[in-house]
Amino acid sequence: MTNFIPIFPLNLVVFPGEALNLHIFEPRYRQLISECLQSGKPFGIPAVVNDSLMETGTLVEIMELSHLYEDGRMDIKTRGIAVFKILELIKEIPEKLYGGAIVNYPENNMQGSRTLMKTVLDGMHAIHLKLNVEKNFSKTDEELGSYDVAHHVGLSLEEEYEFMQLMQEIQRQEYLKRHITRVIPMMDEMDALRKKIRQNGHFKNLEGFKFT
């Protein structure tokens, strides 16, 4: 399917199913959001990476207008719907302050491997344990997919964008698994370095070398 959507480029990556709260303050996007609220239509958030507008983004729907300020600013709750690819960027629209794009929606295979996903989740939990952080996903591990956890394993913005471009769930699971496999040993090395630094300056109880 190909269609036109208004776009709201942001320096972040949004995944399908993700809940995203936004504070809308720029006049052009206040106009965009007001019109989407009136029409009930979604808008697109293409990712901005390294100050460049990327061709891939996520269509989002407005779930709630949480607060409307006297000066026109808004707090809204949104949810990601689907990944899109920009076919043509339309920077200026008559009588509009915002831009748009003609996009299509690549087929997205959501069928993955539960065994592979368990490996990803075990790795994620290990990272969180090392960092002493807790995450409440409001789902059981059996219900979690790659999109649910991708923001919680330490991916950079560039990596999140690479991840978003993968249109097979099993590819996304493999991507997260490879990332976690790299990260955990690095964290172990940092733990060892931290312990070594803490020991410096302490009185050491060491046996001397015994000549034979």
C-alpha cells in the first residue's frame, strides 16, 4: 500500500507497538497534531540520525490528548503502528506549516523463534542485573517480541535504526542476540576494571615469592 502521510521527524526510533509520549510545542507540529486529532488519522515519525532525515520511520496513532495548554502546546500519547519507507519527501504543503511524504509499508513478518527469543531475554535480564535496573514490560516473557525489548538492551540510535529496517522477526532476534553477545563480555571487563581500581591504594595482604 502507498499513501501520503504528514510527518514529524524526530531524533529517535519508534517501533510498532511502542507507546510514546510527546510534548508538542512547535507551531508546525501543533498544527499537524491538531489536524490528526480532528480527523482521527495517524502521522509518521521518520528517524533523524546524525542530523540526517532517514527514509525509514514508523506510522503512529494518537491514543490520547493528555493535556492542552493555554498557549496551544500539547501532551499526547501515541502508539507505533507500522514501519514505512519514504518514496518521496514533500517538504512544503499548501497552507500547511508541516511537511509530508509518500510512503509504502514493507511486509513485516512477525513470526520468530521462541528459543532464540528466550536467549535474547536471558541476555537482557543479565544486562539489567549487572546494571541493577528493573523494567516492567506489562507482559510475560512468553509474550515479548523483539520490538518490545529493543530499547532496553543498550543499542545506539544508529543500531536501533538498523534494527528497525529488518522486516523479519527472526532477523531482529538474531540482531539482538549478536548485540547482547558483544555487550556482556564488555560489561564483565568493566566490572573487573572497576574492582581493580577500587583495590589500588588499599593495604594488600600478599605472600612474598618463595625461592626454591
